[in-house]
Amino acid sequence: MEYKQVILVRKDLNMDKGKMSAQCAHASVDAVLKSDKDVVKKWRFQGMKKSVLKVENKKELLNYLQIAKDSGLKTSLITDSGKTFFHDTSTTTCLAIGPDEEGKVDKVTGNLKLY
């Protein structure tokens, strides 16, 4: 059985590569910390497969959050504090789903495109 993690990123924010990378890292780490240790161990052994996918906006991101939760998947929704890039405005930027069984994750996010 294959395992993976996906990170959904909002396109409408037009984050630069550095900011987007940092937000994705926050989401990935937080989701792993929330996940079952046995699942994480299997995922790590397989190379920690992950994909960064794009969503249009916050509404779409929150929709995927709910679908993932309803599917029993671990999630991490990241809201930036606004100290640098977003200039004093807290902004929801991305969502990590998993790691978990690839089939379960793909049922939720399989229609999304790579960022």
C-alpha cells in the first residue's frame, strides 16, 4: 500500500516562491505531527511522497478541508500571521492532507492540478 501527503495552496494569493515554500512546510510538518505514528513510519519508509496542488481561493480550500475531515483524513490548515508578506493581515494560505493511504487522499484531491 502506498502513502502520500498533499498540500493545497491558494492561487489567488500570488505568494512568491519563498513564502509559498514556508507555508507548505508549516502545513506538512503540522499534519505529520497530528498523524498516526504507524502511518508516518510507513510513509517515511516509502520516501515521504507529497504533491503541492492548487486551488483557486479560500472558499475552495475550506471546501477541501471539510471533505478531507469527513473522509477521516488528518489535516493542517495554515493561517499566516501577516508579519511579512501579507502586511499585518492574517491570511489562510494552504492545507495539508495526510500522510495517509494514497487511494484515500486521491478520492479527495485527485481532480486537482499540480502547482
